[in-house]
Amino acid sequence: MSPPTAAMRGTPPGILLLRTLRGQDWNLRTYRYVVLLITFLAYACYHATRKPTGIVKSVLCPDAHNKAQGWSPFNGPDGPSKLGEIDLAFLACYSLGMYVAGHLGDTLDLRLFLTTGMMGSGIFVALFGMGFFWNVHEFWFYLSMQMVAGLFQATGWPSVVAVIGNWFGKRKRGLIMGIWNAHTSVGNISGSLLAASVLDHGWGWSFMVPGGLIIFGGLVVYFFLAAYPEDVGFATIHGVGSDLMPETLVPVEDEEAADEGRGGAQRQGSMYRTSIGLVEACMIPGVIPFALCLFFAKLVAYTFLYWLPFYLTQTEIGGVYISVKAAGNISTMFDVGGIFGGILAGYLSDKLEARATTAASFMYASIPAMFLYRCYGSVSMPINIVLMAVTGLLVNGPYALITTAVSADLGTHSSLRGDSRALATVTAIIDGTGSVGAALGPLLTGFLSTRGWDEVFLMLSIGAFIAGILLTRLVIAEFAEKRGQNLYREQQNPGGNIGLNFLDITETLAYDHVLIIEHFGYLTSAFGESISQVNHFYKSKGDGDNGSDTVEGLMNIQIYLRL
């Protein structure tokens, strides 16, 4: 049977056209740069379409000092609550849609799935704005547009994270994704500027322009995004060693090998990939703790996102109160700090090879940062800006790390067998759970702020503390793994016995208070004896090298059981 054609394999039509015009294909590095750029722009478009509702709130529901008429049904006494209901409905549908979108993303072609999500988002964001031109004053119309838009918006994050995870290996994933995650702030800023720039022509244009932008972005994704290396002719390694997969992409050289390699690779690619269910994805070690941690991390982050400008207008800074416009401009420093926080968290997690430790450390450090901002942010504007940026760095750092590198790591976990992939599913579970917290935080702030901002900051501090606590078990596991690796290197003698007494390691770890073993004790002890027997068997056969490899593999299994 002849291999499928390029079009059947899912190769983007724009890349096919460029191959024809140039007479040659891009190399691996170029493809990676293109994937980074397109996914960056794609999710920036997603975030840009989320900003118009915040920009037009003052037009739809003007305050008492504004003589503008507003827009029914939002210009009445219950206007603010109705606008809040629209925000809550959007975030609720977004978080619920995440779980479905993640599973679909692992089942369907990611390029087509992402394109559909961007097109749908653009259409329903634009329809919200069409309410201005159609002179619609029914609340259900705007509520339903936001709810459907939230469902389409849920397609974005699982898809782009899965695409990046397909192209980049675990070794550099934290730093790369930390830089790449700046698309969130870029999208927020560009969406605000676009919506504000056309507001004078009618608030409907503030939705039409971002909606058209994301539709155009969807076309770029359809024509040029290679969601999988196999789709453009790069063979890859699948299976248990999938951590190495993106680092071992091999371009097919000659024409005959290209036909075979690309056809064969594609059978593992976008058209024939298998997926796992939500329950199985939840069983991957680390998914549930990180998902719950993100619940509280996004609760803190999104409270700042939605309420920081309002807080600035209500707080005397340097003896004066600032305007709404100035508060909106100054609040962007929180996003600026978040950009550096995402990069720093990614870099540190790569260097330390400890995602959970990095995320937990940032969350704990954010507690005194928020305390200092609340107590001393009112002293002067420069101090307020510096403390705001530091707080943004510490709050958004773990949020960015968990939603990017951690999700991609867990989506290619070694516990997945065969060619099953769970990148989009795991990302959806983690970020979907976090989005519930994102909806809850601003809602609670609306009630607590009426009693005083000290209670709001207390809530945020408690949320950050719980987020760190939820990662404690994973932090202990990372320390134990590091300690076990060091002890293994110390006890391994190249010229002598290659065996390793794992019970001694366990006693040392327990003595140092690094790991407390309460479960699977008998099982792992018996396993340790089995390792010694296997080592003795290979030594008696004179096959020391094979014995070393086998013992080292069994050591990893035993450490995993102990954790």
C-alpha cells in the first residue's frame, strides 16, 4: 500500500506552497521558531478578545459622575451586577469547556482544532459587538454570546501547550515556555489598546476589531502551523522514553527515505494518534496536586487582574487619589512583572530540575510581597510600582510555570504507554481546574472589598499559602530523587561492585528528614531484595554491563514506588 499523500497526512497547505516555491524544505530549527511564533500570536489573539468587556464597562454602565446615557440593560442600578454575571458566565463556560476541549485536542488534529476554536471565538466576540449595530437591549443575548465565546476560548490553551510540547523536549522546556508565555500579557495589552482606540466610533467596534484579529490568526494557524513534527516529515521516538522524543527528531535525508520516513512517521502522527480519557489522565502522578495548586494560584492572579485598577482608584497613593485611566496604565506593571516571573520560574525549574519546588517557593514568597504591597504601596507612586511588579513576578511565575512546562511534562509522562499522548487532556485538566479558582477569586473579592481591602489581601495570602502546601508531597519527592541520585553516584564504584543497597539509602533519606515512608514499605523492601538478586545473577554470569543497566532501571522503579 502506498503511503498517504502530503495533504492526507495533515501537512499545512501554506507549508506545501512554500516548499513548492522555494524548492526546499525548512530545517528543524526553523520549524521550531515558526511553531513558537505562530502559537505565541495565536494565544495572544485569544487574550486580546477577552479585554473588550473590561474596556467598555464604563460605557455600558457609566458611574454617577459620568453624564453618558449608557446602554440598556446595563445602565440601570443593577448594571454592575449584570456585567459581573457576564464575566462569571464566561469564566464558568471557559473552565468547563477546558475538560472537553483537552480530550478533543488529543483526539483530533490540533491544527484544525485550534483553527476552529479561533474562528468560533472571533465570530461570537464580534456578535457581542453587533448588539450595538443591531440595537439589541436584551440581557440574554449578551449573556449567551459570552457563554458560547467562553466555550470556544477553551480550545486555545490545551492546544497551544500541546503543540509546544510536541516540538520541544523536557530539558529546555521551562525556559522556552517561560519566555513564550509572555503572550498572555502581550495579548492583554494589545487587546486593551485595540478596543480603546476604536471606542469613540461606538463600543461595538471594540469587539469587532479583536474578533476580526483572531479570525485572521485562525487562518494563519490553518495554513502554516505544523502541530506535530511528523506532519512535516520528521521521524520521532515514541513510547516510554517520550521525554527524549522532541530532542531526538531526525530529519529524513534522501528522497527514498523521505517517502518511507514521512509516511511511517505520519502513522504515528496527527491522523493516527491515540488519546487517553480524563480519568486516566488524572491518574498520572502530579496532575491532581498541580491542578489544585493552580486553582489557588489563579484565584490570586485573576483577582489582581480584575480588581487591581479598581483598588488603585480606591487607595490614596502619596497623598492623592489617581484617575481611572492612570490606574489602568499603572496596573500594567503587574503584567510586566509577570513576564519576568514566568521567565525566571522556567529558568530556575530547568536548572534545578524541580518544577514543584520552584512553584511552591514562588507562592510562599508572594505572601510577604503582597503584605508589603498592601502596607507600603500607598507611601509613594515609585514604591507602589516596584512592589506591584515584584508581586506580579512572584504571583504569575508559578501560574505561568504550571500552565506551560508542568502541563507539557505531565502530558508526556513515562507512565503513558505506547503512543498514547495526553498533552492537551492534561493541560485542560490543570488549567480548567485553575480557571474555576479564577472565577471564584474575583467573585469573593466583590463581597470582601465592601468590608475592607485588608480582608481581600488576607484571602489572597491564604490562597497562596494553600497553593504551596498542596505541592509539599511533590517537593519532598523532588528532594528525595536528588538525594537518591547523589547517593547512587557516591556508592557506585566503577572498578568494584556495581550493586546498591537501597535499604541503606532509604534509612539515610529518612534520617535526613527528606523522605518519610509510610506506604508500600513491605513492597519496596521486597523489591530491594529482588534487585540484589538480579545484580548477583548477572555478576555470576559475567555480564556486568547488562547487570548495571538492569539494576539502575530497577532502582528508578523502586524510588518511584517509594514516592
